[in-house]
Amino acid sequence: MRQRYGAEPRSGLADVEAALAAMSADQLRDLIRAILPELDGRIRGVLVNNLKDWVDRAGSGWAPSGPSPAEMAAAAAFSVAAQRRGFADPEEVDLHLRQGTAAFRHRRYGDARAIFQALLPPLGEGEIDLGQDEPVAEVLRTDEMECVAQYLVAVYMTSEPEERAQALMAACSEVSGIAFFDEPLREMEAVAVEPLPGLAEFLPRWRDLLEEHAATGQLDWADDPDECLREVVQRVEGVDGLARIARATRRAHDLRAWCGSLVEAKEWPAALQAFEEAASIVREEYAQGRFLDGAALAAQEMGLKDLAARLESVWRKAPSLVRLRRWLGSLSGAAAIRKAAAEALETCPRMDVCEEGLLRLVTGDHMAAVRLLAKAPGLGWSDNDHPGYFLFPVFQRILTGGPAGDAGPWMPLWEGFEGEPGWSADDIDEPQLATPSALEVLRRAGAAEAPDGQARAAILEAMRQAAEQRLAGATGAKKRTVYGQAADLVLVCAALDRSSAGARWLADLRARYRRYPALRAELDARLG
């Protein structure tokens, strides 16, 4: 998996694994006993519940003790009194919910159902106020989502087989004020302490009931009713069921679920056909390109020789900078890349300015790319049709040949949104379409070398003009949040040209904005 912001570094996880492996069972018990009193109440509750769950599932013969008859009666009386008053102490609610969980883990499903049914629906409907601003999770230490899932399992376990579908539907509606479940079966199986009995007979009834309620708009407890229906259809009918739904609705999310199931199974020939069919029947125009991306992914995984042609076709159908990089990067040889770029400039009028800038650079037309940056407005840098975030850092890299300490801050290179397949851009374990960077495309095309003479001077001048326009736009619109980025652009230009002419340009610029103290502070912090 790709490292996410704030996640534990892999080296730290490795140390934890090694430390656990070195501990004896008694040492581990002592550690848990020592840290439990130090934990926040909610975290402690989650750890205790997980600990009990792991031991219970391990088949050790141990099971958590459930509530006594007196505690059961107290929970019911507490709920009645709390609804009459309209409020309750969150600590007391936590206590009774934990009793429900204890009964559930002890497989006393009737008792668990009674406790959860007494508390969860009135909490969700706001009949019992816990003093929270919005969700009850703000004040409860117990994992209320886990309690809801346990309640659904308890309802399933205590209902007659022929009544389970109706009972589960009613239970989902009862707790909709607390939780929406798009995949209730998966959530139930995640908390169940034993396999759900009679599942094969239950699933067709559950599917028919979901279809009936979805058709009449009564599936109000699901955040995405379509996903809820697809969950059971896939279990009952497999991929063929997802295909049936997708062909009937022709909606992008249904088609994506069908194709995605084949990608997950790595059934590439079937996935290729599904993606191509999806692209031909989907109603939403924006989705056609994504399904053609998927077809190219399948072709890549199958090693088909027409991959480059497919990538070109999807770029022309739905141009984007990411798709352009994929296509050009799939070609063999610098001459082939430059020829394709030249033809694309003549025959694809739908491209945005960043795509045009990359194509101009690939063909060696630096001056045309310079003009695109030089005329860029000072505002709107985050828009797709603004060349600033792309061309400015590309030029910086071309002129320096790579990161260098004396070239100013290393500007981040925007290379297009990564929303198209490879199937899941956040998960590198999933198959991905090969997507070289813009600089790699330039290197493969033999166009990454720094130009000399007139072209180099023109690039520097265009970068200065872009920095000046950014300053003017930011100060004119009083956008102080971008002063730092504008100052970074100035610093890059100053670092790239340390001649007397560059020094004069910098001095003139600082004098021009002497009446903007916040901007001057950003410049001074960078320039000294």
C-alpha cells in the first residue's frame, strides 16, 4: 500500500513486529495490563473489546461473561427513563452498550438484541440527548458502529429463517439515525463471532426484498442503495449478476462495479470485454474515457501489442495530461515520440494548455511553450487551463537538469489529476497503467536537455513574467494565502539568474511591492 500522510513509517512497524516477536506471553500480558489505565476511555474500550473478540474467535474455550438478569432489567428501565427525560449521561449509555456487547460475545443474542433495541433507535432518533453537537460518537466511548452491526447480527440470529429478511430490513431502518450501511452483510460478518446460519437460503430473499424497496424508494437506511443491492447480487449471482444490473441501468457506477469485480479477480480477457462494452453503452460522457482506460489496463496486463494504439485512442476521446503522458510514454524510440507529438498538435484541438505545453516541448518548440507561460494570468493557477503549475516547474527542471541547492526552492510539478485507472490510484498493490512523468517523457523524446542562447533567455524571461503576473494577481485580489507561493516563484527566478541584470530585476520587484508588508515579509524570509 502507498504510504499515507500521518501513517506509521514502515521502519517503525518493522520494529514493533520485532519487539512483539521477542516478547513472551507473560511479558505481553504485563504490557497490556500496564498500558490499559493510561489509555483514553474510548481507545481503552476499543482495545478491550478487540482483545475479547480475538480471544473468543481463537477457539480457546473462553467467552466473555454477559449481563445478569438484574442488569438486563436495569438497561431496559434506563432506556425508558432516559426517553421520558429526553437526556442521559453518556457514561451510563456506554455501560449498557458494553453489556449488550458482552451478551453478544457470549452468544446470548436475545439479550444483546433487547439491550441494543432499547438504546440504539432512540439515540439515533434524538429521543435521548447525550449533549452532543451532531453524532453520538462525539460523547460515547463505545464504538457505536460496532454496536449497530452487532444488533443486526443479533436480529438475524433470533429471527425465524423465513422472517430474517424482513426483520433485518426493519432493524436497518431502526438504526438509520446512527449508521448507514451500504454493505450490511460485510459489516455483520466483520463482527459476528460465528458464521451466519442459513445464509444460502437468506440471500435470495434479501435480494428480492432490496429490489422491491429500491424500486419504490423505500431503502432510506442505505447511503447508496445501489451498492447495497450489488453486494447481495454479487453473492447470489456472481459477476453475471453485476453484469445484468449494469447492462440494464447503463449507469457508470453499476458498470464500474461490474468491471471492477473482474479486475479484482484479475480475469483480464473478461475485463477487457467488459470495459469495452461499458465504454460503448455508458450514458455519462465523462465515464467513457475511464472505461477505455480500463480496457487499456487489461490490454497492458495481457501483454497485447495494441496498447499504444489504445492509449492514443483514449487520449483523443478524453484528453488529459495524465493520458497524454501514458500514450507518449508507451511509444518506443525518441523519433516515434516526437512524430506522434507533432501529429497530435495538428489533429487534436480539444487539449488543454498543459497538454499543448508538453507536446511543444517534446517536439523541441521551446519558444511556443515559452509563449504559453508568458501570457498566463496571475490568478487561476489551480485551473486545468492554466500553464503555471506545470510549465514553470518543468522549465526549472530543464534549466537545472535536476534538483540543485542553488536553484531556489524545488517547485512541485503538477502532472494532472490521477483519477483515471490504473484501477485504484491510491493502492499500488492494484494493477496500474504505466504513467511516466512529464520529465521522463521528455527524456525519452531526447527533449530534456537545457537549451542554449536565445531559447534559454526566453525561458527565463517567461518565468519572470509568470512570477510578476502571480504577484500582481495575488496582491490585486488580496489573496494573502498565495503570497508564499508567489515569493517562491520570485526566488526561483533569482536563483536561476545571478547576473547583475537578474539582481536589478529583483531589486525593482521588491521596490514595486514595498507597500505590501505581508508580501514583503514572505520575500524577505526567502531572500534574506
